[in-house]
Amino acid sequence: MGIRFNQVTHEYASYSKVTYKAIHNISLSILEHDEFIALVGHTGSGKSTLAKHMNALIFPTSGTVEIFNNIITKKRDKKIKYNSIRKSVGLVFQFPEYQLFEDTVEKDIMFGPLNFKVSIEEAKKVALESLELVGLDESYLNRNPFNLSGGEKKRVSIAGILALDPEILVLDEPTSGLDPEGKNILMRLFKDIHKKTNKTIIIITHDMDLVYQYFNRVLVLKDGELSFDGSPERLFKSDILDKNHLDFPNTIKTLKHIKETMNLDINIYQKTVEDVIKELNRVTKNE
Amino acid sequence: MSIISVRDVSFFYNEKKLGLKNINIEINKGEWIAILGHNGSGKSTLAKTLVGLLEPQKGEILIDQVLLNDETAYELRKKIGIVFQNPDNQFVGVTVRDDIAFGMENLCVPREEMLQKIEFYAKKVGMSKFLDKQPSNLSGGQKQRVAIAGILAMHSDILIFDEATSMLDPYTRNDLINYIKTLNKEGLTIIMITHDVNEALLADKMLILNKGELYAFEETAEILKKPEVFHECHLELPVALEVASLVKNIEVKEKLWEYALTK
């Protein structure tokens, strides 16, 4: 087992002494390998709080989180090596590009490994490998990260986390701020890393089009509670999205409209534009 | 009458990096303009020149018929508010209340009026409950709404949203878009930089930038008839229109168009 949440609740204290429950009574399991999971939910539904528990960046107020057989509770346990947990589960925050700080791409990616006492030669080797994993070649090594485009900066900062060779990778809205083409390039990259390394990857996103096209498991959070855990297909066939005021993928929305206004016998569950066109041509063939 | 005139504006970051090239635009009062373009096409550069954050090396910009320059920039900035993509970059207040007050304080709004306005605009953006919270404790979407409240409170005539909704979840985004619709009906000029073509459909006109040049600037319904413009500029068309351009059945085509344009 990679990560297991057992009835986890997290409350934030605030000034007015009123505590605020960010997540409530969450139980779920994530495998060590082979998972590709989307985490969706409204602003303030607890997605980021949930993600921060996955590498013990914050501790549950009640319940336990098991991370690679370390049991994380409310209290700090001296026997647990939190640093090694944070190495096993890499967490990439929203806008990771703001955390770039070195004057070359190579130095920036090497920073993490060097902190974990890897030799300079080894760190250099790892930096190049990680850079290639995010789809950039060695010509980037000596470039200044601040002169790169937004999408490139994102990739360099993700390479910095990959350089620590985490077992599991958690990314908080990695595609936000990118144009549609950039989003798809990055999603294909994650899928590619997932295929090459079998690493479990968990991605927070709002984009249901991406969820439908790329993922095989979706977690839906609502007001801090887990309201769905299953495949995108099952999610879109359920009433969970309507209940949660979440959006359907554009392919489904468009087909639903045509089905209703033209009274055609359409299978609305199509993932891509090509599939939508095929389905529409199929049902209108004889007219 | 034009509220914004951009006349032959060019901007270079340095010899190698071009920002904008020979841009000419007239924007009328009360219009809603969507600015679209690939990453690096010059969208944000254009927005920054409009508010005087960047000074073009060539050409001139007039806001409400007044030439934007060092002397007029301070006055003209009251007329234009800009909301950035990441509100973390624009927070100054210790609490949400302080943050909404900041712009008004600079404009010397009387205290009584300011207190009322803070309440009013916090409510408008759905953040009344959070007035005494620290901005750093808010989620990304909540922060963005606070930033918008701060600008609305200054009564700008022109509002620029630089991908300001890209970090919001769909529900919050719809809420905000509906509010922007109201503001537009009240006469505000809206300029919205966006990657979301569904959002851009709401605009009266679309302005498409490509590699720093003005590629197209037309009525929304007209430009949508030219899918090649979107493809050439690496932009996405709404799914319904992408499908409409390739589907065989005429009636389905029509329904798809209807669907895309009534959103």
C-alpha cells in the first residue's frame, strides 16, 4: 500500500478561535504503483489540504494517514523519518515556477538531490535524466530558468521534484495558467512519465475534459468530504456532478444538447472531438 | 466613441524578445473584448501597456481621449483596473478587509464610505464571511475574488482581467462571469485575456494576437465562422464548433452553432 487515509479530519485554527474543518472523515487508499488519479472539487473543498497530508506536510487533527507503512497521527513521532517520506511522495505546488531560484536550470534541478546528500556528479546525472523526462533537452541545462516561457518553467520545476525520484507524485493544478495546447502537452508528459516509471501520479484539476481523456480514477471532494471515488465513466453517468455543481466534459455537454433538441438516439459518452463526430455521423447516416 | 485607442504601438523587451509589433486597436465604451492568443503571443504585454505598467518604445495609447504618458498615468490608472492571474502577486493587506481597502485608501475615499463599500463589494464577490481572515489562509479562488472586489471598489470604467478566472473552479468562475456580465450591462468596458474559448464567446469582439502581431479583431459571431484563424494561431475552438466544422448532417451543424453561440 502506498498511502492510506483512515477517517482523516483536518481542522485549521483561525484568529477568532472558531476552527474550520478543511477535510472531514476521509478514508481512501492509493496504491504504491500504477495509479493515475484526478482529484477534483470546488474552491475550498479541501483538495490542497488532502494533498498536503499525502507527504506528511501537515498532520491530521484526527484519524491516521499511512504513508509507506509510516503511521502519521496528530502527534509528531520521533521514530518516523519525515524527510524520507517527503522524498518518497513528491508534492508539486500550484505555480511551482515561482519556486525556481537558481541561475541555471541544472543548478535548480540539482538543489533537491544535493540536499539529500547525493554527490555532485550523481546530482548532475540525475538533473539531465529528469530534464529529459519532462521533455526538455540538455541545451536547457545552462539556461537561466527566469528566461524560459511559463510552460518551460513549469517543466523545469517538475523536473526538480522528479530528480528526488519520488515513488508517488502529487501535483496541485499543474496545468492552470497554460493555454489548451500547453495543457495537453503537459498531460501527455505526465501520462508518459507514468507509463515509463509506473509511478503513481495524483493530479488536482478542475478540467473535466482532461479528467475524461487522461484518467482512470477520480476522487471528488465536496465540503471536505469524499463524495466519489471511481472511474470517470461512472462519475459522468451518476448525478454526483449535478449535485456538486461541477461541470461535465464539453464532449458530453455538446452531445447531450444535440440528443435532447433533435431527439436522436446518441451515445453521449464520447471522449474526444473525433469520437463525437463519428457518433453524430453514425446516428444521422440515413437522414 | 473610443475609450481606448492603441495607435501603431510596438514594444520590445530587448533586441531578441519582441513583445508587440505595430498594434492598432480602437475599443468603444461599454464593449466587452476578449483577447486570445497562444502563450507568448503578447496578450499580457498588451494589457500592461494599456495600464501604463510598460511603456511602448513606439506609438501611442489614449485612454478616454487622453494620451497615456508619465504625467497622465497616475490619473488614468483610476480609470483602468487590472486583475492578474495569480492574486498572490497583488496582495498587500493583512486581512481581506484591509486588502479591499487599499486601492480606496490611495484614492482618499472617506472612511465611512469606504467601510460601506468594503461590505458591499465583499458581498458581491461572495467573500463577506472572510473579511477578517488573512489572505494567505484563503484558497486560490477565494484570493482572486478578493482581488476583484478591491478593484471594483475603485469604480474603474475599464476592467482588464488577465486570465483572472483561470485559477477558479467552474462553479466559482460561472458566478464571477455572471457578475462581469452585470458590470458590463452597467456600462463598464471589459477586456478579458483568456485561454478559455467558451469564456471568450461572451465577448462582443475577439482580438487575436499571434507572435506579437494583431492577427484578427472582429465581431465574435463573424470570427467564429473562420476556424482556420483559430487553427493557425494554435487556439482551441469550442468543442461544438470544432465538431460543427466536420460533421456531415446539416441540421446537426445548425444545432451545434446555436448551442455554441447561446451560452
